[in-house]
Amino acid sequence: MSASEEMLEALEKAAAALGVKVSYEALQAGLSGGLCRVKGEYRLIADKKAPIGDRIATLAHGIAQLDWSGLDLHPRVQARLRQYQLRRAS
């Protein structure tokens, strides 16, 4: 398994631990997906046709908007989520 695949899997597990359903769907050109609420529950939607790096970015951006501080995450995953938190803060 590549490092990118491991990162994507770790982000999927983090989302699940937060009660966020992750789905991969064929999105229209120009849309990348993101975090939304469906019937009161959080959901992360990513473009299934997007490169793995883009899918990682979509999941990380969505998870970074939530309180993930209580999760036991690999330091690389934590660093990625912090990057997105900093981008939102600036």
C-alpha cells in the first residue's frame, strides 16, 4: 500500500470515528466535494474520479473543520489536518 493510500485510509477511519459518513461519487466537472450535513448528520463527499491526492485533500479539509483532537491519529495525519486548520484560520 502506498503512502497516499495509507493516508486516505487513515482519514476515512478518522471520519468514521467522528461519526462522519464518507462517500465517493462521480461529481460534475469543477466540483471537488466536501463536508456537508444530510438529515442532521455530517457527510464527506469526494469525487471518485479525482486523483488520490485530491481525495485526500477533500477529506482532510472536511475533518479539519471538526473537533478531531480526541482521536488517536498518526502524527502525519495530525500534521495534515493542522495544515488545513491553519489555512482556514488565515
